Amino acid sequence: MATTSENMPVITSTGNRLPWYLQDLPRYLKTFGVLTVMYIGLRLYQGAFAVSAGLDSTEPAFEQYWMRLFYIELAVIAVVMTGLWSYLWLTRDRQLDKLSPKEEIRRYFTLTMWISIYTFAVYWAGSYFAEQDNSWHQVAIRDTPFTANHIIEFYFNFPLYVILGGCAWLYARTRLPLYAQGISLPLTLAVFGPFMILVSVGFNEWGHTFWFREEFFAAPIHWGFVIGVWFALGVGGILLQGVTRLIDLLDKIEDAE
């Protein structure tokens, strides 16, 4: 195994270590695996108990299978948000001016991993669970905001991707000089836009409670969901900012060598 001048391991034809710029890849893949298992598990849980115990919120079975899950989700969300955001802030780099080009490059790869995990969570929440929720309200009575779909979608999946988006934002702000110098518009929009979907959910449920019971996909009350998703296009701007900075860093490494 060869090493760089900064004593970072690099991959060779005979070595089994990851390149220095992919040191966080194992944790990244594990996170992807955990999220995938979790989402599939929640979907299977819905398939098993949504119809049999989730149609009437006044039944004891609803309290047992769904409200109990709701309380567990709130506890998990509170612990995950507090733990991740506190860790990223408390372990922030206070000497970014002394950051080496290679270490900064490694952190850009890690930021890309954070962004992809975030978008992965948004995709699951918006595709498999949100569309299913729309279909559910075409055939089931909306007797409470705490439906079998809402308990998973609105009170867990949406807050979870908000937390992961906040992690990506905090990581960039606390570990990369480019983002520490000021607020990145693409990064902020990419995180803030989907977050506003969670706010729109509250307005949406209020509207369904007092205005109309059935689902109209094109109703103005649903427009906020579409606009929030559009803001996710800011991810492209994040990549452009990162590539521009990476070119400068690679030039510095080449000049130094």
C-alpha cells in the first residue's frame, strides 16, 4: 500500500484500502442500507395493518398498531435530529484556513454523499409513500389527520429527510471553506424547498378538514408540494459549485507536486 505526503492511504493494485478521498464510503453505504431496510419495512407494515387496523381511528386496534407507532416515530425523530445536528456543530472545523487541498477534496466527496442520502430520502417520501397516500384518500374516508399513511409519511418520512438535508447543510457550512464564507443559495434552496413541503402538509390537512374531504390532485391547496419539489433542483447548483472548487484544488495539488 502506498501513502501520500499527508500519510493518507491510497489504493494500489495489491492493496485493499480505499482511496483517501473515499474514506467515508463504508459509512455512506451502510446508511443507504439502513434507510432501504427501514423504508421497505415501513411499507410492509402498511401492507400488513393499514386495511385491517387503520381504517377507523376510533377502534382499539388503531391505537395499538398506529398511534403506538406514531409515538415511537416522534421519539426516534427527536433523538436522530438532536444527535446528528449537535454532532455536526460541536465537531465543526475551527481552522478551515489551514485545510489542505487533499482534505478539502475528501470533504467534497463526503458532502456529495450527504446530498445523495438526502435526495434518496426525499425520493422515497415523495414517490412510494406520498403517491400511495393520494391513492389511499381516493377510496378511504379521511376521518383524522392521523391516518395509517400519514403517520408514516407526514410524521416520519418528511421530518427524516428534513433532518438529513439539515445535516448536509451543516456539514458544508462547518467543514468546507467555500460554504463557510457565506450562505450558498443552491444548497439552501435544495434543503429549504423540500422542508416547506412539511409546512404545506399542515396547511393541506387544515384545508381538508374544513374545506373539502375528497382528494383533487390539481387543487390549489396542493400547489405548495410541487413548488417545494422544484426547489430540489438546487442540487444541480451545488454540484456546479463543488466542481468549480475541485478544479482549483486539483490545480493547487498539481502545482505543489
